[in-house]
Amino acid sequence: MTSLDKPTQDAGQSPPDGAREAEEAHDSRAVTEAALFEAFGGIRGMVETVLPGLLFVTIFTINKDLHLSAIAALGVAVVMLVVRLLRKDTVKHAFSGVFGVAFGVVFAMFTGNAKDFYLPGMLYTLGMALAYIITTLAGVPLIGLMLGPVFKENLSWRTRNPGRKKAYAKASWAWGLILLAKCAILFPLYWWADTTQLGWILVILKIPPFLLAVWLTWVFLAKAPPPIDVFAELEAAEKAEREGNVAETGESAPGRHRREA
């Protein structure tokens, strides 16, 4: 059979079911990746998370000066926030970084113990681990609460999309257990290790557990049913209501004219 004899697909013909499903799966993965990138800050967010602590432990390792280390860490966090404000970028990650560093500085300055610079962040990590686990046990997994607005599904996954709720539960369990494992390493070191040892281990443990949790979240959500776009549903309902009102007005006009005649 020559190439001219081979059947061709019309321009308006729909692709085969298998191709359409593969395309939908690819689109779902792309949307999931974009949403996770937005929610967790991407590469820049990770840099803003790591850099203040890295600067603190580097300076303290060199000269053991708590005040200089703390001021440098807070200063770089503020600079990164200002850069985001000037560029009109999303500032939530930079703001959280500034607040985290500021609490650490206050703790360390108040106690005079450089290790206390890391204590607020460690307590925050423990609190988040418990929040992921408790909300999942309560049937409202925290990851779903965080990502629902990003995916434009809000809380529709709770009652209308059970497969997606299950994926959010798995992801929240992953985050909770990973953060608990991180706490199980850090809190003993807070008591036993010196400031530089604790600081460098904290820097090392900043990114890998985070990337593991994000990757598992992507895996679970990529296999889940697509989100229900509640905003699109509301827009469609409002459009249908407007069209219905216009049609009703148009149909009533002839009758009104006949009565007037």
C-alpha cells in the first residue's frame, strides 16, 4: 500500500480515545507541576529559605559572633523581600522567611545561645508535621486546603471528587511523616550538638526532605482525577442565567405588544 492509499484523519475528526486520554493525562500533569511550583515557591523560594540560615552558620563557624551572624541572616532575608517587592513578585515566601529569621534572631539574642536561632524553625516544622497528620485524620488533609484554591477547586474535592481527596490524604501523610522524621533528627541534635554542627545539618536537611515531599505530592496528584474548576462552573451558571433572562425578556415582548394593541 502506498502512502496515497493509507487512510487519513480528517481535520475535524476527533483523535482516538487512547490519544485523547494520553493528552488529558499530560495536561493534568502539567497543571499539577505548575500549581506545585506556584504553591511551594520553586527554585527561588528554596534559595530564600536556605540562604539566611546558611549565612548565619557560615559566619558563626568562622568567628563565633552571634550578633554579626544574626544581623547578616536577617539582613539578607530583608534584602530578598525588598527585591521581590521592587519586582512586584509574589512575596509570601519572602515574608515567611523574614518572619522566621526575625523570630530566630529574637530567641538567640534573648537567651544568648546561638542554637536558639534555629529553635523557632524547628518548632514550626514540628507544628506543621502535626498539622498535616491531624487534619488528614480529621478528613480535611492540609495539602488539599493549601492546593485547592491553586487548582481552582476550593473544597469541591471533599464531597465531589473522592479520588482527589484520597490523593490529598496520601500527600498530607507524606508531608507529615517526612517532617516528623526531620524533627526526630534535629531535636536530639539541639541538645547534644554544638551550634555549628546543628546549623550545618539543618542546612543540609532543608532541601532534600522538601523535594521528596513535593515529588510524592506530584506523584499522588498526577494519578488522581482532574480537579473540578468551581470558578468555571460559577461563570457558566452566571452566563446561563443571563442568557435565560435575555431569552425570557425577548419572548415576553411580543405578548406585551399584543396586549397593548
